[in-house]
Amino acid sequence: MPARSADRPAAVLLVCLGNICRSPLAEAALRAEAAAAGLALEIDSAGTGGWHVGEPPDPRARAVALARGIDIGGYRGRQVARADFARFDHIVALDHENLRALRALCPEGARARLSLLLDHVPGREGEPVADPYFGGPEGFETTWADVTAGAAGLIATLRGAG
Ligand code: 4NP
């Protein structure tokens, strides 16, 4: 990957376990919030696990996004790679388990800054976005609310960073 220059948009990678539930929704929410804010960003999502590589998002995640007029059916799961730590300015984990996995993978001197998504929401620092995979569809509504709040907070963080 070539080095990023200062005039390029900031690049943000959102990371959960499977890349089929939470991080695709976080990607969709951040795309929507960035567009609404008029902020150019490079945005992607990935999973720390490799079970769902190449798969579309979970149908329950897709339904929650579609209910807001956003089609994430074209997204495909991928696993975090060491090259991501050079490509992205911010790698944002949805929960602590994935933040730990990212810290373990992160090469020395990486460009990416690691954080937890809800660290960007005042009053919710340190909170995880709960994994909705083994629950019912209502859990995905909570996920959408959490990732929307996190996306708005992340935009504020990025604006503050200039
Ligand atoms: P995600 O949810 O990390 O939000 O995409 C999960 C998806 C799949 C699995 C676990 C969590 N799984 O065990 O296959």
C-alpha cells in the first residue's frame, strides 16, 4: 500500500467477530452519518474471525438496514489482515474481545489508532456493542441504535482531530 497523504480522506475500518452482523451495520451507519455531515471518509468493515469470509450480511442485519432505506446486501465478509494496520487511520472494534484480538495482531509502529466504537460516544466510553447473532431480531434494533450513536460520535472525533 502506498503511504496516505494528508489531503486524502481519513480511512476507518470497523471490526466485529464475523463481519456479518455488527460491523456491516456500523459501516452502513458511518457511511450515512458521513454523507449527512458532508465528511469524506474511506470506510470498510472486517471480522477478526474467518468463518463468514465472502458471505453477505446476516438477513436480520440486512432487514434492519433496509428498514432505514439502506441496502447492505452487496457487502461481503472479510477477515482483518495485517496490511489493514497500514491502510487505515482508525480501526474501531465493536467490543472488547475484538479490540483485544486487534491489539494482538497490530504490528509495531502501525499507523492505525485502535479504539472501541462506543468510546466515541460521551457517557458510553468502554461499553461494547453486544453481539446479536445468537438472539432474536430485536437485538438487531439495539445494534442499529448503538452503531448509529457510535457513528455520530466517531464523526465528532474525526472532526475534532481535523
Ligand atoms: P458479528 O456477529 O461479529 O456481529 O458479525 C457474529 C457472526 C457470526 C458469529 C458470531 C458473531 N459466529 O459465531 O459465526
